[in-house]
Amino acid sequence: MAEFDNPYAEESPFVRAHFDCSDCGGKLWEYAIQGQMVCEDCRSVFHTADVFEAQADA
């Protein structure tokens, strides 16, 4: 079996996004592989595209 390096195994898949949660105002973390953002306070899940749209409209 071939061996290979998996950069995702060593790094956290979550990246702090520069957006606030529309439910509670907490900071959102982006899970880019699934195209979702999660609030660090209330744990609400949002689609990344929806968050971008809401910020663009504001």
C-alpha cells in the first residue's frame, strides 16, 4: 500500500471566521470542507453561503 501525507490529519479543520452569529452574536467558526459555519457560543449551524449573503445585504 502506498503511503502519503495527509495535511488535514495534523491541522484543525475549523477556522475562525470574521462573522457574528445571527442568533446570539457569538463568533462563527467555518468548517470549509462541509461549507458550514458553527457558532462557538450557541452551537447554531449555518451554511457559509447564507452567512456571506446576509453580510453582503447588511
